[in-house]
Amino acid sequence: MQAERKQLFDYINRISFSIDDLLLYLDTHPEDTEALAYMNELIPCREKALKEYQEKYMPLLIDGTDSENCWKWSTTPWPWERGYY
């Protein structure tokens, strides 16, 4: 289970880095339709992976929390307490 969690977490990090890098590239090359199309392919993949991680483990982003009943960010283990870093 921990290996699957780490694998998904690493995938989210890699795809997020790729999207950030493409955003920076597109700042200086706004006419590059190939780069824009690639970024638009990656965004749904990242959203799907974030949703899967959130459903299986815990939210990674503030917009993935359910704060209506309880503020869950402070009730889950801290990153250094989780044992997979």
C-alpha cells in the first residue's frame, strides 16, 4: 500500500513539474500550439491523479478539503509523521 501511495505521489509531483515548466515556457513562447496542446493533455491527468490520491489517502491541496464539518488539515499526520518521504 505504501509503495502504491508513494508511486502516485511521485507521479503527481512529476506531472505538476511538467505543467509548471510548460507554463513558464508558454510565457515566452505563447504561439507554440504544440506546447499548449501538451499542457492541456497533462492538466486532466493531474486532476485525475489528485482526485485519486485525495480519495485514497488525504488531500494535497486546500481545494481538496471538506471543511464544512471539520478542518481536517490539522487532524491528519504531518508529512514527517507519515513515513513515506
